[in-house]
Amino acid sequence: MKEKCGIFGIYSTNNTNVTPLIISGLQALQHRGQESWGIAIENNQPVKQMGLVSQTSQDVLNNKKNEGTCGIGHVRYSTLGHSMLENAHPLNIGDQFRIAHNGTIINLKQLKKGISDKYSMSKGITDTKLLGLRLLQEYNNNNKNLFKTFEKLNSEIIGAYTLAIIDSNNVVYGVRDPVGFRPLCIGYHKPSKSYIISSESCALDAIEAKLIRDVEPGEIVSLSEHGLKSYKFNTEKNRSHCSFEYIYFAHPSSSIDGVNVYSTRKNIGQILAKNKKLKADLIIPVPDSARPAALGYSQASNINLEEGLIKDRYKKRGSLRSFIEPTQKRRESIVKQIIPISASVKNKDIIVVDDSLVRGTSLKVLTKTLKKAGAKKIKLAFTFPPISFPCYMGVDFPTQNELLAYKVLSGNQNFKLVGDTISKKLNVDEIIFNDLNGLSQGIGIPLDNLCTACITGDYSALKYKPDFKSKRERKNHHDC
């Protein structure tokens, strides 16, 4: 895996300074990456910062050198590659491209073989740099036509990717992989007469821009003084949209491929309650992504919903998402800032609704907290099936031996058996999981159009079988 991030690109046709719009767009995409962020405006060098956009953007906005009528931006969450400013995006590719990437390119050795000695590489190159160099070589061999370049490299680039690129002519491009693993949409901002590309539509809402449509899988679009242009570099009909985007990663206000995320989460909670009945005094959500699902579960089960866990947002890291933190220590530090409401849970049988079970370490902290607060019985309801396989399409599901469901039963697909075994390990009374059909039904997308490789181990949508690696090997994967 590489980057599970957020990208944003914009071109103003009436010469508006777009830097404030990019900054606002990146703030709206902050849930996709908390480690670093960066922008590349017109022909300027990329400007990058560690930490959150809101904490470090004022100096960037105050500097006149960072003004321009077009640019791209990125928020980063590293799943491979170290968390350092050097790895922050956008990246310079020669003197012709700056590139921002969301996803994972997995066939790095094959890509490297296609690059001539003319395009030198340093040790420790990331998948984004390698992809950029391969694109640059083919771009120069194809009369500097990026549309044709992607058509030529279509079968060579294997992985999940959405890209924001700005070239030396100040044309902005948005690219989405042929099966649509990662989301990307197009918008229009009327006051600045700007076309926009964004990982999610919530960033368009943040700047009062209008959603036009999603970028289609296998499509590249350009934004320039000529407006919006589109080119299909792949006409494959198969789709493999990331199911985890809908239940956890995306913002609730976003719509992805015509599906509203908030409605999806609520639907999945209702379906889980109908298919897996539990008895309890009340339902509480794990903040924040599980709230819509918990509401749906409550509505379908007629069990009252209450807040039993609250994030302390006034602490330095209280508003951050634990899942996308790069180390277990940092993840646990965030979970420990979730405060129980004793008045809600004391002497009660409770159902804790959460989106997914990955490592299980955060839930150990939460269940211990709830028991200390006086909860009598704790049952866990997960809207996502047990995760037993690593993701090679850009989400930080770690190596297989770190996944609790796999460690307990080595990928057994009997979800009830998995739940019964893990409930003992987590010291809770019962665990239920949604199944694949319930997941598909809740999202509203046919199962064969969803990527569920982390559940089933079926990586056929990649057309490439990845090798399961240790954590050390995966972290060094960028040293290709």
C-alpha cells in the first residue's frame, strides 16, 4: 500500500487567485489524511507542511508567491513510506509535472524495468515518483500528450489510483484508475469560473461549488483556459469501488459514484439490525463514523440510541481520526481521549455499533472504558464483515498477521464463529458482523462492482496477485 489521501485540483478561467479555494478544499478533505499537506500553484515549486491544514496554512496564504489561477493540492495519510516532509505531495517530476496521488501502485518492479537510464532514480523512490517518471518518459515519447500517455501505459500501471497533475503549461489533470477503486469527482465554482477535481464532493460543498459528476473509471480530464476536456484511456466495464470508503473513510456529506455516504451508513445499520438481532437496553455509536449506522440500527431494532462515548475535541489531538494515524501508539492516544458518559451506560446492557474491526487494539481500550463506567453487558455490532486480508488498493489494513480476525481464525469465513471467538478475546458478551450481501444491499451497489478483497482475499480486480509481506517489508516497499 502507499497513500490513502485526498487530492484537489482547480483552474480559474477568470484569473481568480485559487490558493484560498485549494486550502479550503484540503481542509474539507482532512479526514482523508492528517500527517502532511501540500499545494503546487502554477509554475511555483510545491509548498508542503507537516500536520493539519488549519494549523499551518496561514503563512502559505499570506505569501504572495503562492498566488495563482490554477493548482493542485494533497492531504497525506501514509500506509507505506515514512511520515516525513520529503514524502509529502505534490511531488516534482522532472521540470514538467507536479503530481499528487491517492492510492497504491503495486507492480513497482515492472514499472522500473520500463524506465530508461535517461530518467535517473534515487534509492528510496516511492510508487508515486516511480509512476511519475514512467509517465514522463512516455509523455516525451508521445508528443507531450498526457491523454495518449495514459492510453499507452494503461495495461502497465497496476493498482488503485486517482491523480491530480499540473504540467509546465499550467494545465490541470485528473485521472481515475480503470475500475474506480478510489473516488474522484468534478465540480464547478461559479464566482471564479473554475473547474475542479476533488477526491470527494464534500470539498466542493466547502467552497460552495457545484458537483457536476464523478470522473469515470478509466477517464482522464483536463482543466485549462479551454474549460473541461475528457478522454477515456480505458473502456473496461468492470467496476471495483472500495466498499470501505462508504462505511468509514469518506465524509458523510459526500456522494460517491451516485451514492450518498450518510444514507449508506444508515441503511447498513438498519440491515444489520434486521439480519442480526440483539437484545439490549440501548445502542451507542463509536464516534464519529459509526453514528449514522447506529441511528439506522436503532430505528430498525426499536432500541433507544444514546451517546455513551464522546470525543474530547478540546485536547490537541481530540478531533483526529485514530485509524489513519501511522503508529499504534498515536492511534491509542486518540482513543484514550474518548470519554464515557457514565449516566448513559451504568448498569445497562449496551450494543456498541462500530464500522469495522481491524486490529482490535482500539476496541480493547473502549470496552475497558465502558466497563469502568458501569456497563453491565457489552455487545459489539460491526457494519463491515471481518477483515482478514491486507488492502493493496490504498487503505491501511496492515499485514495479515496484524489483523485480529485472521490471527484468531486464519481467515475463516464463518462470521459467527469469528465473532464468538473474538468476543472472548475482547472480553465482551457478543459480537456480530454484517455479511457481504448486507454490505452490498446497504451501499446500493452490486457486490460484483465492489472491492471486498480485504474480506475475501480475492484480488482479481487488480489482475495481479500481490505477495503478502511482513510489516517491515511493507514499510520498506518504497525502496524498490
